[in-house]
Amino acid sequence: MLSLSPARTRSGGAPSPPPPARRDGSPLRRGHRRLAALYAAPMAAIVAVLFVVPLGLMVWMSFNHWPLLGASAPNGVVNYRALSDPLFLHALVFTLKYTVVTTVVLSLVAFGLALLVQEGRRGVGLFRTVFFLPSAVGLASASLLFYGLFNTGSSPLNAVIRFLVGGDVDWLGSSGNALYSTVGMITWRFAGFYMLILMTGLHAIDPMLYEAARTDGAGWWQIMRRVTLPLLRPTLALMMVLSVTGSLLAFDQFFILTGGRHGTATIVVDIYREAFLSQDLGRAAAVSVAILVGLIVINGAQLRLLRRGGR
């Protein structure tokens, strides 16, 4: 019987030489690794100084009684009892409500704008620019601008409403009105930015897939469900993570528009109150740690669900 050799043979029957062994430990490769580490060292140092060290300090502060002025002292998990405080729970509920409403409205508006301007028709570049321009305005500046629009005493929106139907709208006078007024401002500010993200994802889809679907007789809705949305999942995941994270960390808009009054205090506004009004940095750090853990869990769940849905 003929024994089979594991070595491959050439066309002439002679065995081919074994593949050359990888020389991972060669001096040249080690030199490349040292050079790569040298290039990465400045950024690693920046990340350590600006992120890792402050994060560790925040965790340490959360287990201490740490007044704004004065000496600190360990107090265990006492600071985390602030998570059961009624003011914090109200801020948590309001923040989650704001996050859901903002994410839904902003996603729908941005997706509609992306579909509207994705084709390279004549004049579409002007609309893309117009839709994106509010993204160049800072969030604090946009909040001040809309504060002038919503201010009951001199609101130009109320002047128009008064002319059309009579009466005024107290845009910021209640929790519900302030919530939806702020969502409108955020949509104006960020819709163009998310439109650009979604438009990039739409342009990455092969046009031949659309042609094949139309050839098979698929309609607009079938193409949207079977082609566009499944292939747009990575882009949608990025947009959702950015929107949810930004909404959960909302501060500027509510601090400027309402000052956290009328039941519009978000979690970050509550942290501001604990740190600078109550002068308790330890409790503020404990709430910050809880927010960080919540963001990791929520964003991880979003990415996992979208990834699973794309299988």
C-alpha cells in the first residue's frame, strides 16, 4: 500500500517545499512593534491623563464624603443612597422620557431628510447645505436663540399665533410644554447632522440591489423593508448610540431654557445641583458613576439588538 504524505506535490510529482516559518520574533518585526508603540505612546498618555485618571478619581470620590470646600472622609456606599432620592428619581424619569421622544422624532426627521436629498438631482446640494447649516450652531447658542423664540413676553412665535388664532402659548411654563419645545429645538439643531450620517449609509448601498428588487416587482415599501433598512443597520446603530447618549447627558438646553424648573431637571442638572448648589461632590460622583454604568448597558443592548436583527 502507498503511504500518503502530508506534503503537497508539484505537477512533476516532486514534493513542494514546506512554507517558510513565520519569524515573529525577528529583530525587524520587534523594531516595528517598538516604533508602533512609540507612535501610540502620546495618545495613550493623553487618554490616561484626560480619561482614565479622572474616571478613577470619580469612582474614588463616590465612596467618600467630599465637600466642595473642606477635607474628604470615607463613607462607603452612603453616597449611592442618593439614587433613591425623589428628586433624582424624578430627574431619571424625565430624562428617559426626553430620550425616547427625542430619539424617535430626531430619527424620523433625519431619515426623511436623508431620503429626500440622497439623489443627485439639480439643486439638491442647496437643500443639503440648508438642512446641515443648523449643525454649525453651538448647542448653547441654539438654546439662547430658541429662548428668545419661546420667551412669553417677547416671543415672535406667540405674535404669529396671536395673529392667526388669538391667544399665547406658554412654551416653557410647564413640564410638557418645555419638553416638546426642547425636542423641537434639538431636532432643528441635530437633524442635519444625522441626515448626513444616514445619507452616507444610503450611498454605501449598491444601486444594483435596488435594480434587482424592482426587476422582481418589489414596491417602495418592500424595497425599504428588505433592502434599505437591513443594509442601513450599522449606520442606524451609530445614530442611535449618538442620539441616546446625547439625550441622557442633556444639560445645556434645559439649563438655559428652563434652569431645571417646572419639573424639567435632567440627571446632569441633578449632578450640577449636588456638586455646586449642595456642594457635595461625593454624591455627584456617585450619580455620575451610575450614569456611566447605565450608558454602557443601554448602548451595549442597542448594538446587540441591531446586530442580532441584521443576521
